[in-house]
Amino acid sequence: MRFLIVLIMASLLAAAVFAADRYAARQLLRADPDALPADAMLLRFAVRRGKPLFEARCAVCHGASGTGDPATGVPNLTDDDWLYGTGRPAEIERVIDYGIRSRNPKAWNLAIMPAYARPQPNPADKNIQPLSPRDIDDVIEFLMRRQGRQADPAAASRGAGLFTGHGGCYDCHSIDAKGDSAIGAPNLSDAITLYGDGSREALYMSIAYGRQGVCPAWINRAGAASIRELALYVYSISHPGAIQNGY
Amino acid sequence: MSIQFHTPVRFKMATDQRPEHAPWRDPSQISHARSFVLMAAGVLIGLVLAGYSLFTARSVSTLIVPAEDVALVNQQPISRADYLALLQTLYGVDLSHATREQRHKVLDDMIREELFVQRGKELDVAATDPDVRGALVNAVELEIAENAITSQPSEAALRQFFETHEDRYVSEGVMRVRDLVFPVSALPELPSEAQALKRAINDPPTVARLNGRDSGKTKGEEFYFAAKIHLGDELFAAARDLGNGAVSKPIQTPDGIHVLDMQQNKQPVPFGYAAARPQVVSDYRNQAVDRLKSSGESFLRRRANVLIADDLR
């Protein structure tokens, strides 16, 4: 008889855990993603489930800790510098859903760093013309000056003209070179670099040969709940104070 | 011979001295009431689970809108993610800051779109509308290629791809070359020996005497592709192999005799794997996508029944 009682109690407990889990998952999906950081219980629930998903799907590029790799142009997800948007959970979720240059029609597909040392810097935009080697060097000096580093003043002035002139750099990176997170154009006036170590050589490689990193779209390969859990996990590693009471 | 029916016997053991329980509570005794109750409970649990699965599972849900969706239109879900994205795009607000009217308007628009899409399928608009056909082709290609886009190739595979296509990953060459052009009549007077020719073209009075001039085709340092466009194929081919400080032999073209004075020539340099890796990943993926598209198309062709008119066979 005791065995029967234990069996029934265990079944009820398992059912209760399952039901609570389903309820939390449902609450998680129904909630406004941007409001979730304020809900400590749901956030902890999502982060707990998002971590293994991150390790299984995202860590292969972003690394297990999410710090990325400048050598391969994989962004650091643990800092507060966001290429796309401002780091809100809904924005992170959108990137996971549709990807970046993933060929999904709803992906962030607009911004491509042209290869200015190639005859056709951006095959999708015939208006962008190549630059000469000296032009590229001048633009690099301009960027050095924008970052407060030592630069050749004459070359930097010429570079400024190119940046806002026929180089067309301003079109994505904006006039002040601070980038545009609405299209994923990085801020070029700070010390954070997506590719390389910020040296002249690394900048030359980016300007001369272009960049177009890809983040895949997961919308058709992961459930909505998994994507939200992943988004909140990424949010949590970039906002270490988000989870109170110690996760 | 008599048939004896076995009747369960409860073996009383030394420890079995506790008070008697009701038969349904004692697992060692058969109880019809208990069997019935447990069977009924099992049936009930089974029905609840089946009903839950039937009415909540994605794509078969009939009564409950799944949590990841905001509506079902003829059982076709409207995704919550799409709803939030549209809300943000149209009004620049998230769900908690959207007004009731904004929420309803967006939902209503999405339901309307879904209804028209479903009607479009019924009418088979893809048969006549080239835009719809193009969009369908793109969507199916994307679907086919999804595996290649989503999966991350291994370093070994990337390295092998790089080694196989190493010639793709080179820097663009840079040259600074002066192109001097002389009339054909000056050809006999141009020195044939390289050093003497170099001295001659760098001596302005000599150049003037021979009616020579800088063609102006090149300006300072140029990438190879730009120099090729400016100089033309023939002159560029001659310039490409000149070392720093070298001059070409006189080259006769329809517009005169050209002498190239190479001031600086940086030949293309192969990139190492680390420098080329981002491009290698992109090229590897593109190749995988093309391969998948091609095999997807082959599969569709194999299973299709295509009849071609006699005159076009």
C-alpha cells in the first residue's frame, strides 16, 4: 500500500512540476520580452533553460562565455556595445529569430561593409566606387583621429573628406563615425573593434576587403520558447546585474 | 474428478499482526472496487493527456491559441514574434507600451493579410502573378539552403577549402607607374638599353625633344584592377611584371610609343588562413548553399512529371 501511495505522490509531483514548467513557459511566451527583466522568477526560469541552448547552438561561434572573437569578427555578447539595437530582449530575440545576413527576408540584411580594394566594392550597390590605396590610408588616419589616437593631420583631413564624400562611409557609419545601430553599422569612433585589434593593418583589411559576417536565422529550427530563452540568456550575460538573488 | 478453482490465500506471517484493512486498501488482496477505480483513473488521465495534446499541439490546435502565437486564422498561426516586430516597426513601441488601439490595429492587419494569403492560395495566384512566383522560388530556395546557412563548418573543413582555393585569397596588387607616350617617329631615337632609356625618360629636355609626354592615364598609387582599366590590357600586362624602378621596353600602340616607368610595384600577396578566414567561411557557405540548391532542384526534377511539347523536345 505504501508503495502505491509513494507512486501516486511521485506521479502527482511529476505532474505538478510538468504543469508548473508548462505554465512558466507559457507565461514566458505571453509576456512582453522587454518587460521580462523585471520579472525575476521568469527571468531565472528562462536563463536556466537558455544556457544549455546557448552552449549547444551559439557557443560554436560566440564561445562558451559569449565573449566572441575579434580574429573572426564574432561580436562579444557580454559587453554593452550592441551592433543591432540597444540590447533589449526583443531586439536580441529578433536577431536570433531572423539572423544577420542570413538570407531570411526578415533578417538584418542591409549593412554590408564594401571591399574598397575590389573593382566592385559592393555587388548589390553599383553606386559605391573603389578607393585608391592612398584614399584608404587617409580614411584610416581619419578614424585614428576620431578615436583620439595619434594620426597624420593632413591625411586625416583628406580622410574626413573621403568619409563624408565619395567614399560614402557616412551613409552607414553616420557623419560622426558613431555608427548606426538601426542597420548594424559599428561605431568607428570608440575603442571597440569587431574585427581585429584596431590597428592600422586590421582597419586596412576591413576597408580594403570588406566584411559581411553572418548570424543564422533560428526561427525555423528552434521553437519560440527556446528562442526567447536564448534571448534572455544573452540579455543576462550582457547585464550581469539583471538577475537578482544570485542565479 | 473435480475442478478446484484457485482462490487467493493470504499468507499470514509472523509480522502480520496488525489490524485488518479494508480489502480495497490491501494490495495483497484482490479488490474489484480498487481495480475499477484505478482503471477509471488511468482512463481519465489518458483522456486528459490526449485531449491536451490534441487541442494544444502546434499545427493541430483547434481551440487554444498556442502561447507563441497571437491568433489562429483558419488554424494558421500568426506568430507572436512577427506581431511584436510589426508593432515595433509601425509604432516604435513594445507590447507593454502599445495602446489598445495600436495592438488591435496591428493584429487586425495581420489577420487581414493572412486571410488574403489563404485566399491567394485558393485562387492559385502563383500561377499567374510573376511576383508571387518569384517570391515562392526565393522562399523555397531559402528553405532548401537553410541547413548550409545555419550550420557552422568545422575548422578542418574550412582549412581544406582554403587550401583548395588558395588562389582566391590574395591581396590586391598596388602599383605606382608613370606612362610616357611618344610619337611613332621617336622610336628610332629611344635608347634600346634599359638604363639609358630610364635616364632618357627622366630627363625632361630629352622627353620634350622627342615630343614625349606623360599620358596622364595613371595617378599615383593604384590597385591593379584600376591600373588595368586606366592603362588597358596590353600596357598593364607589361607593367605588371616590372620591378621597382624598372622601365619597360617601348611598346607600340595605335596612339604612339609607350614607355612605362615603374616607381613602385607591390605584387599580390597570398593571405594566410587567419586573415582569409572570414571570407573563407562566406565562400564555403555559398558553395554549400549552391550545392544544396542544385541537389534540391535535381530532386524536384526527378519526382516531377514534366511533359514537353513535341516541337520543343
